[in-house]
Amino acid sequence: MPKLTIAEAIREALREEMMRDSSVFLIGEDIGIPGGWGGPFTVTQGLAEEFGHERVIDTPISETGIVGLAIGAAMMGFRPVAEVQYCDFLFCAMDQIANQAAKLRYMSGGQVKVPLVLRAPTGATGRGTQHAQSLEGLFIHIPGLKVVVPSTPYDAKGLLKSSIRDDNPVLFFEHKLLYGSRGARKERAGIEILGEVPEEDYTIPLGIADVKRVGKDITIVAKLLMLHRSLEAAEELSKEGIEVEVIDPRTLVPFDKETIINSVKKTNRLLIVDEGPKTGGWAAEVAAIIVEEAMDYLDAPVRRLCTYDVPIPFSPVLESYVIPSKERIIQAVKEMLM
Amino acid sequence: MPVEIVMPKLGQISEELTLLRWLKKKGEKVSKGEPLFEVLTDKANMEVEATTDGILTDIFVNEGETAPTLTVLGIIAKPEEISSEEMIRDRIKASPIAKKLAKECNIDLSQIKGTGPDGRIVKEDILKVIQNEETVSEEIIPISGIRRVIAQRMVESKSSIPHFYIKTSINMTEAVNLKKALDAYLEKQGVTVSYSAMIIKALAIAFLEFPVLNALVKEDELHIVKDINIGIAVSLDDGVVVPVLHKVNEKTLIEIAKELEGIVRKAREGSLDAKAMDGGTFTLSNLGMYDVEEFTAIINPPQVAILAVGKIEERPIVKNSQVTAQWMMSVTLSCDHRAVDGVLVGKFLEKLKFILENPFILLLGVREKRLCL
Amino acid sequence: MINLEKEKLLLLYKQMLSIRLFEDRIYHFFLQGIIPSTLHQYQGQEAIAVGVCTALNKDDFITSTHRPHGHAIAKGVPMKKITAELFGKVTGCCRAKGGSMHIGDYSIGMLPAIAIVGSGIPIATGVALAFKLKKTKQVVVSFFGDGASNQGSFHESLNMAAVYNLPVVYVCENNLYGASTHISKVMKLENIADRASAYGIPGIVADGMDVLEIYRVTNEAVERAREGGGPTLIECKTYRYSGHSRSDPAKYRPKEEVDFWKAKDPILQFRRKMFEMNILTQEEDEKIKSEVEKEVEVAINFAIESPLPSPETALEDVYA
């Protein structure tokens, strides 16, 4: 089985879905320009050449327009995969995402559906405040959207296929440091996650978490880059006899709470690690669910380890201070086991 | 002002008492005069009442623990005297899983010291308790309460008193016949004369000639007691109690028999009072009803001796060179060698034997320490 | 202009009358408190909805705004479905989930109306993109007001429509007020249509009180779009008789202005023309009027008698 990076896995998913279903098209900035990049993180390289510019549509810098057009087309039977270059730019299109895409089906009493996928690179990469946010948690608070957060190549391909085939608007967050993009677009601090990705068609249903590491002393739930840091932390803790169970939610909406509750029943301790800011974030939602539904199994308070409530600073020493590091994860686990 | 609950002085010999049970829970309301806790003295369980109204706010001595008299066992406070800080402090901190496990396994959280942050009781603390209860492949029963008291006393007795033992066999054939006749005669009164009653009476008569066996050893002194107070060992579920028949020297056989019946019944019911346990000068232990041939008992200090009596059974006896079946009973007298020696005891037993083998003597009166018809 | 067949002319007339009588009648129920929300009414602008929609085919689409009743009736949403939706009944076009500002009926080519000013314009543009990709010759009309033309979404949409050459007709109903603000306060241009040149597309100014003119210019724009000629911006000068919403007494408008525009009433104007040309008799007029009144009554009664939705249905239709 071939080993792919996340960028390659996503590209493969797009390619396969476009081949399989002629109603799938891509729309965004710099995605199909001949001689161009294939999007800011190389994901769409080669697709315009293969499918033509009516299926890989380059746009002006008009996020409202990009998302609005995608919504209109989606209601007319297409399955657009739109993208913004940095998830921070989702705010530019917020009205279309939150007021239109999320609500059109509901407010029409089910007359229409909006089968739209909106891809957005997330995470801090030393580019400064407005190109650094982790906004996944924000979108769980808008009923009508689905939110997907793949952290491995295998998951990325399977989840993207499911997202494209889903009849609802899906926000698909890809972490910039996990793409594994090569060449000129390689991220300085990127991790190349290579994973085996089946060549055949397969999907991963939305709403199913994945236990990435089995343990017994404490449960960590984390996504994207934080998942990988948690796994690294778990390896180190294992040398001290602490066995951490690490769960990858894979999707935030729909959310697989059962897997986490079952894990907490076993370990009695929960730590949520999230690159988003702490206050009102996704970690708070998970904590609330566990306290509501699994309180009797807790041996210690649920804890959230998140980025501090500050905009992301530029200088690397500042950026790495504010975002949870492997060391901070290890420290938090030990404190919770005291 | 909060009131202290203290370990009472109940006129017992030992200075330490065991707190058997709290009859109220921490935080419960208490009324003056209501039974508050139960202590075990040397001899019996006693309820102690609350001396004031209020709430039982603190417990310092737990069930099963011993403490000297006047120890502060707990506090009763008026509701307005309890600060909310105390109430928060008294709230048991336990993690949700610990509470759940404790509830499922019937473990009392207030008895556990938590090892978590801030003294929180955590899962591990509960698991330890469960494990301790489980890993033992044998059943562990703590030696507490009456058993403990007995244990202490027996150890004390065996280690400080130089025991020696003399055994003899008594021909009870005549005694058997007398008992039959007496029981038939007294049937309408609902009285039966037990062998123990007969032995007690026999002892009392024998002591007239051997007063040194009805004595108490107190350090270097031998206190020869005028009254003959014979304790009879009665076995209960959790141990042995020894109620005393007082002044048997002044009582007839029938009176002794009646009193003995009453005392044994009370002992089994647990309704003996402290007086009933007091003042014994000699102890009789009869295991005859249990198919025991003979046994050796441990002296009840500060007494000088104890008589252990086995069952009455038909044995082949050579009499006038003929083998006949006679009703025989083995008795063993354990004695304190500081007070008596073998020859004296041997003579005493001879006397006892004579009385029981000629049981009409038991029906004689006693005046001024002399038998009379 | 008057070269249209009598049938068509009567249709135009009846449609305008339908909107007017419907809106007037609905207002009565609003005053009684039977309609739960406020209303944004269309009296005075009928010529635009009717002129535009009559120029469309059945499979063409429209997008609308917070003021959708006129567009809905003109495009063909059954009156019953509109009234029931306004009354909050389960038989409404949106199953009582949308209300006045989200009227729509996909089956006859009207997407659910968008209540955020300007937000429907990119969506309409996306519909046009779909038509182009599908190569179906369908056209979409994007209705919006003068206020919306100042939204960023207007700019992005017209630009992209022009660049991609999309089959969309942008119809701007300039009734001189964005809520309570007169257009002269928020735009330096005299005509919104002049903005079209910024995107390289045709911009047409039309008399929004003249249904035949609206019909004509829309026809041209639609044909152009169908033939691959790209988008057009049509600005219709018009006036709304009511306040922004029915909770608005519109004290910010001078009486002379209101009277000026009412004198140009599209229905009166058109009726007069048809009387003059002997296309319509008094009798026929009465007949049409009573037909419309009856239709409105039937729709109202339907709404009154329809059941309310059961509360748990509030949890349905979030996801497909």
C-alpha cells in the first residue's frame, strides 16, 4: 500500500470524487492556475490539467463571492469543494457560511440542501496573528454545519470523500503543519506524516472517533497538530510507566462522545488538548459533555490544555510559548495523576 | 458552648473501655438523655446517654477503639454554634468514581483517609480497601469487644499465675438418683435441679473446711473471703460471661438451682447487670453438656482456683473386684500455686468427691459454718 | 410595448392586482396580531416583480429578499402556501420554519428568500454558475434593493458574474430608501445602474412603475444571458407605499414625496392604459378583481384552518 502525505491524500480524494461524480467541482483562489501552486499548500496540483478549468475554477480574492457562489451552485445540484487559503479568511465569508449555508435547508422547511465542502488550512505557522488561528471550535456553535478535522493521511482521504458525498455544508479543516507538502511550499516547522492510504475507494463516516493509542491511566482527546504532540507525549510518559489513551475525534460535528465516555469509564481522567484559545473553545464543550454524562467515573477534575487567550504572536519563541507543547502536555498529565 | 462527650467511669476495674458502637451518626440531632453510644466494660455492654441537646458534630474515637476513662470521644454542639466553615470542612471530599465505588461496595467514606489533592478520597483509596478485604484468602475477624477483654484477661492469667492442675473422677450415681427424685418432686413448681447447682452447693460446703480456696490473690496478699460467690461460666455467641451466684453459703440447694436457672437465662438474653458480674471468689466451668470428658480451665484472676467439670457418663468401674457400670464425672481443679499446694487441694477434692458421692449432704442446712440437719 | 397579446397583458394586470390585494388583506391580519412577526410589504412595487417574472420561463430561478411577497406571487408560489407560512402553520411553503422573510418554493423556481441585505446576490450568481456549467440555458434573476448595492457582496458578485460571463440578471429595486436612509445620503451616484460599468456589464435604468417597460428590459437582459451574453444590471426606479416594515410609520418621508409616487401607481396606470386601448372593460375589471379577492380569501381561510406544526418538528430539517 502506498504511503502518502496528507496533502497527497487530500488530492487523491478530490481527484477520485471528481472522477466519480461530475457534479463535483473545485472553486477557490490560485487553485488551478497553469504553472501555479495548486493552492497555497499544493493540494490541487495537477487537477486543473486533468479536469479542465470549468471544474477547477480560479476566483478573484472574494471570499464572500467564493462561498456564496458555491452555495448557489450546491442548491442547484452540484457538489462544490470551495476553499479559502487560511482559515482566518473564513471570517470574510462568515455571513455566507453561518447565515446562509448553515440555515438554508432549515428555514426553507427542507426544500433545499447545500452539499458544500469548504476546505480551510488551520493552525499557527510563524506568519503572525491573522494567518495563525485555529477556528475549528468556533464553527461547532452554528447549527447546520458539520466540522471535520482529519489528522492523518488515511483519515484525510476517507473523511474528505464522506464530506463531499454528504448533503450538508461541511467545514473541512486541514492543519498547515501536517500537510507534508514538499519543495518550495514545505512548511519550516511542518511534520511529515506519512501514512498508508488504500488506493481503492473507501470512506470514513463522519461522527466516529478513533482511538489512536490505547492506555489505561488517563484519556487525552486532541485533534490535528495537538493529536500528534499528545502521541509524542504519550510515548515519553510510557517510559515512566504512565499509559495514556489518546483519542482522535476526527469530526467535531457530528461528535462521537460515546468513544470518549467509554474511555473515561476506563481511565477516570480526561485531558483535552486544543490549539484553539481556551475560553469558550471546543475543549470546554467536551469537558461539559463529560461532566454531564460521565461524572460518576471521574477521579479528578476534567482539564483543558489550550492555547492561551491571546492572538497568536509572530516571534517563534512567543508562538511556541502560547501553544501547548509536548512538555506542557506531559506536565499536565503528571499533575492530573498526583 | 459545644459540649464534650467523655468516656465514662463506670466503676469497673480496668481503666480503659472499648467504644463498641455509636448510636448516632455524625451530623445527627441528639436529645439529652437519648442513648448516644455503647461501651464494653470488662463484663458487659453499657449504653451511655447524651448529656445535652444538640448535634453530634465531631467523633474522635471510632467504633472498636479503646480509650481511657474521661477521654474526649466527641462533641455535641448547638446548631447555631456550627460555623459554615466547619460544615464545609466536614464535607467529605471524594471524587465521583470513588463515591460510586464506595456506594457499590458498602464502604463508609467517613472511615477513609483520602490520598488525593486536598485530602480528596480517590479511586485508589477505595480499591485498597476492597483489595484488603479480598486478597485475604482466609476470613479475618478482628478480636474485639468481649473477645478482646477475655483474651487480655486470659493472657494475663496464664502469664502471671503459676497454675497447677489436679484431676479426679467422681461417682455421680447417687447424685443422678437424687436429681431424678428432686426433679419429680419439684415438677409442679417448674424447677429442675441442674448438676451445676449441685456442684455449686457441694463446693460451698467443701469450702467450709477449705476456706483458702475461696480467696482472692492481691499481690502479696491472700484475701480469704467470707461470702462464697461462685461464678458460673456461660457461653454466648461472642464469648463467655461469668455471672456470679452470691452468698451460696446461705442458700439451699433449691434456691441455688432456681437462681442459677435465672442467671443463665439472663446471661443468654444479655440482660445481666453489672452487679451480677461482680465479686466472684471461685469459678465453675461445666462443659458436661457438650460431650467433653475432661478439660483444664484457666483461673479467673484474682481468684485462687477454677473447677472444670466434664460430662456424666456410664463407665465400667471396678468395685469390690466386680466390674459395674457407674455414672462417673471427671473434674479438674486449676489452682494458683502461690496460694495453695497439691496436698491441700487433693484433700479438698477428696472432700468434694465425698459430698457429691453422698448427695444427701447437699440437702443439709448450714448454721454457723457447720452442717446441720 | 402594447404589442403583447391581450392574454399576456391581462396576466400582467391580474398579477399586479393579486400582489396588491394580497398585501392589503394580509396587513389587516397583521394589525389583529394574528401574524406573529412583522411584514415587509410590497405595495407600490408590483410592476417590477410582475414585469420581471413574466419575462422568465418556468424553469428559470429567482432569489429574493426580506421583502419577498410580491416576487413570490409573481413567480408562482401558491398564495395558500404563502399565507400559511405567514400564519406560522405547518402547511406553509417552509413548513413554518422560515416565516415572511424566507418565502420560497423550489419547485417553481424561487429559492428561499434571504433576509440578510445583499447576501442573496452571490447565491444567485452561484445559481447562474450552475446553469452555465450544466449548459441548460436557464437564467436566474437576483432581486435586491438600493441598500444592498452598497454591500461588498454586490461588488464581489457582479465582478465574478462578469468575469465568468454568467446567465444572471441583477434587478435592483431602487425605492429610494434603505430602511430609513435616503439613497442620496449613502451614494454619490445618481443611478445605481452606473455601477455596472465598473464591472464591464450593461447597466439599464427603468421606470419601476411601468410594468410594460420592466417586462421589455427584462426580456432583453434574459435573452442576452440565455445566449451567453453574460449578466445585466437593471435598476428600477420605484417606491414602497408602506414603511420599511409594518412596524415603521415612515415619518422620515415627506408627504409630497409619497403623494408624488402614489400618483404614478403602477396598477392604476396600467388599468388606465388598458381601458384606453379597449383591452379591458369595466366588467372584465370587476371580474378580475373579484377573482383575485376570492383567491386571496381562499388562501387566508386555508391558513386559518391549517394546523400548527407540532413543537418537536423544530428539531427537524437541520441536516439533509
